[in-house]
Amino acid sequence: MMIIDVHSHNFPPQIAARALSQLVERTGDKLQPSADGTLENQLDHMELAGVDRAVMCPVATKPSQHKIILRTAIGIRDGELGDRAKRMIIPFASLYPSDPDATKHLEEIATAGIRGIKVHPYYQGFSLDDPKVWPAFKVAASLGLVVQCHCGYDIGYPGRYDACGPKEIATFLKNVPGIKFIAAHLGGCSVFAPHSTDEIIDLGCWADTSALTQNWSRDEEMRLCHSWPTERLLFGTDFPWVSYQESLRWVKSMRNEKDLPRILGENARELLRI
């Protein structure tokens, strides 16, 4: 059974320690990484846990970062960062949705053969229900790019629930038809009323299983991981914030054995055309 993580992060070795430290500080020390944040360390953890492939999800915090993020993705794909990375990492690029050159940059991503993009409404200053960003995402949809989007609460932005919760996701999906959209963190269910996420289940998106550890005992996360349609659920970890062993143990405890091949790998393989 192939295991594919659709939601992971790493940083260049020269900045990994500083980046993790800043993110931990931003959460008030409530979130601690399970690894050192580097690509090589991630590959070691993947091999130890039996994870075959992982999507690398960079976030452009300004439009000018497009070029370096795309160049890094191409380098990983082409083996410039080693054979293990080429074999095991599926590199995404990123879109800054208000970028005036968004269409050009998305076309460059697609032409380069990169399979998708990562976006994060809080770090990029947009809301999924804002009509001004829909044209860029419609271009992404037309190019067949997968969009991996942070959804719901972000521990680093306390009090912010208004950009990518279930209501905003539903509005977005209704206005950007045909987009290959992964709603991270079980569709952003944290901190919202029970069953809030149900309205997006039939709108054609996928959800990934990544969730902050302290939320995994919540009834709503457990209910969604247990009941989300098998063909629309993807294994995701948010590594290095949660270990592969812990993520796998949690998902396996929620679903019956016959569902696991699809959730842990087959759905992602079809979506990402692997």
C-alpha cells in the first residue's frame, strides 16, 4: 500500500531552526515540532514511518517569492537536492492570490509540470469568499493545478476565523467550479459549531486529515475523520508539526481497514496523477 502525505513542510537548512523557532513563538509555545524542519530530516522520518511520498507545501508571503519557490520545486523534481528527494517529495509551488501577475505565474507553474500550489489565507492576507481572488483561482482550475489550502483556525492567528472556515470554503467552491481543492485540517472544522463543515462535503473538494495534536480528541475532528466520504479524504500530517507515526496511528484508528488504501494513498495518487 502506497502512503502519500498531501500536506508537509520543510525549510532550507540554513534557516530551518530559526523558522521553526519563530513559528513556535508565534503560537505562544503551544505547538512544538516533531523534527528539525529540514528536507533531509523529513526524508529520514518518512522512511522510518513507511511513508512513500509527501507533498511539500511552501507559502509565498509576497508575490516576489514566486520565482524562488518555483525554482526550488523544479530543482527537487529534477534531482538537484538528491535522489531521495526526487523520489519521495512531490513539490508544490505557491500562489499569492492578489499578485497582479498571478495568471502569468500560474501558467509558469503548470508549464514547468508542477502539480499544484499551496495557499494560506492568513499569511497571504485574503479570504476565500472575496470575489477579487476568484479569477486567479479560476485560472488555476483551468490549468488543472491542485490547490492545497489552509482551512479553519490557525493557532498563530488567535481570534481569526473569518477567512477560510466552512462558510468561506462553500462560497469559494460555488464560485470557482471545477477546482481541485484540498481543504486542509479536515475542512477547517476546528472552533466552529459541530457539523459546520458538512455543507462542503458535497461541493467536490477533498479534505486532508492534518489536525493539531491538541484537537485530535475533539468530537468534531473524530466525527469528520470517521465519516468523511472515503473517496474524498486524503492523508495529511502538517509535518513537522505532527509526527508521521502519530498521524498514521490516528487515521488508522478512525477508519476501517478496507478504507485505508484509498485514504492513505490511492486518492492522492489519482488526484496528483502519480
